[in-house]
Amino acid sequence: MRALLQRPDLRLLLAGQTLSMFGDWAMIIVLGIWAKVLTGSNAQAGLVFFVFALAGLLAPLGGLVVDRVHKRPLMIATHVALAAVICSLLFVHDRSDLWIIYVVTALYGLGGDIFGAARTSMLKAMLPDELLGDANGAFQAIREGLRIVAPLAGAGIFAAFGGRAVALVDAATFIASAATLVALRFTEPPRAVKEQHFLREVSMGFTHIARTPLLRQLTIGVAAALLVAGFAETLLFAMASALGRSPSFIGVMGTFQGVGAIAGGVVSAKLMRRVGELRLAGLGLLLFGVGDALWLVPRLSVVLPAMAVAGMGIVWAIVALGTAYQRYSPGELQGRVSAAANMLFSVPQTLSIAAGAALITLVDYRVEIVAMGVVFVLASGYLLTRRREAAIEVEPALAA
């Protein structure tokens, strides 16, 4: 981590992205709150987050754009455009303007996917492979730290000054991020060559993941776990009730998870150098599964530390995944591989959130906890028993 922070270019990028991520976490929660205030409907508020996730279905097209163009100008243009999009929220006054919130949310999600894929490609070009894990760990630690404070700040600004004030703050963070990218010294990597078969180009990210053993195994293991991970979104409310607390107590639980996630991000790169990406992802899933299984004991002294354990585990898995996709994918495929991975993981997670919300009305919440624990342990076992030497081989036909 010290070697990473000694680089002026990385310090500048981290500074800009910290501002941007703060605005993201503050704005996303406010979009849902705003819809709730305008309509009084939980369903209308929930639809905001569904629209945000739905935008991820277009991620493969965004990944192709990332691979075809220069990364820094695309990232600058994306954040400037998102600043303008966010400012359209200034025209939201009453329930009849709700459609503006939904349109902004969809564009916000799509722009974020494009920017994220471009940043992944930029990091691959900027850093030697041995520093990619440190960079991903640093970004995750910052992201999870902001996840603790930014939603509270966004909600506080909304309560005091309204949604338009939050929109202006978020727009300012996008402009600040774009300014840091303008100042960043960066040598662009080669762009992907345009081919005649459009569908083949768009799907090359999925094809590369499928044909690269390590990436395929990581994707299978983590995607399987995500088929039940979304249960936690509704289980948190059940846990707060079991602890004799109000629904707002999930904020405290989220804080403990964030603390664990920050710690996980700090140590992830060092641990990954010792055990490799497969083992780190497997250990991360195991920690998350154990942490969630401990929810079966409805005591604060157990549940809160368990949240920290789960937070550490999920960050280990994320860092291992992101680093592996960068290391074992050609530069001209970075955008499409990142976008394909985003889609492969967002679909099962979204489905599991919906399934968890339905199941909580049909079965005891502890049945869902057991199901999560079992699936996570099985997925962890799958990753921990793979042979890394065989997994890192890339088929020559694709590599060429």
C-alpha cells in the first residue's frame, strides 16, 4: 500500500474518486427518499433502486465503448455529463415530476457502469500487476468508509434543504472528479480494433471469462453465492426486530459491516499475494457465510461483530475478483470483461433480493439465514479446492 500511495498519479485519482463516491452514496439514497416523500409509496421508492440496477443490463454495450475509445476523455465526459443529468433534478417539484427521478436514476446507473469499466481499464494501464491488488483494496476501503457517512450526510442535507441541494452537491463532486482527471498524467493503452461482427465484439467479455479457467471459476463461485446474498437486504429488518430494536437500527448494523469492510480492504492485497485470487475469494465467501450464520444468535454481542466479519469477507471477494479480471484479461478487453462481470453478478443479486423479500413472508427468517450460510460455505469450498496452477492458463486461441 505504501508503494501505491507514493505515486502522485494514484493519489490524484484516489482524491477525485473519493469525492465522486461520496456524492454517489449521498445521492443514491436520497433518490429513494425523494420518491417516497413525493408519493408516500414504499413501492415507488423501491422502484428507484430497481431502475438503477436495471441499467446494468446495458453494461456490455458500455464495455465495448470503453475498449474502443481513449479512457481518460471518456471518464471526463461521463462525469461532466452526469453532472448535467443530476442538475435536471432541480426541476422536480411535485409528484408529477417523479418521472425525472426515474430517468436520472437510469442514466446515473448507466453512466456509473461505463465510468467503472473505464477506471478498471485505466488502472490496468497505469499500474504493474503487483500493485493492482493494492489499488483495488484502497478503492474498496474508501468506498466502504464513505458508505458509512455519505448516506447520512445526504439524508441530512435532504431533510434540511431538500433534494435539489443534494443534487447540486453531487454535481459538484462529478465536476471535481473530472478536474482531477484533466490534471492526471496518463498514457492511454491501445484501443480495441473494430471488427465486422458486432455481436461477437459485444460478447467477447463473456467469452473471455468463460474460456479463462481462473475467471470462470471465480465467476461461478461468487455468482452462486450471490443467488442468496440478496436475502440479507430483508433479513436486516428481521434481525433488528429480533434484537428488539427499531428498523433504523440497521444503520448501526451497517456501520459495523463498514468497519469490517474497511479493515478487509486494507489487508486484502497483502493476503492475496500470499494465497492468490482464488483462495482470497474463497476465504471471503467463507467469512461472509459465517458472519451471516451468526445472525441465528439474536444478541448484540454476537450480531454486531458478525456484521464486521461479513463486511471483511465480502471485500476480500470483491478485491480478488476485480484484480483477477484485470490481471488475466488483455488490455483491449478490459472494458468488456468488467462490464460482463458487472452483469453476471448484478442479475443473480437482483433476483435474490426479490426472492428474499418474497420468502420472508412465507418462512421463518432463520430458514433464510441457514440457506445463506449453506450456499456460501459450498461456494467457498468450490473456490478453495480449485487448483490455481491450472486455473491461470488462458486458451491460446483467445489470447491471440
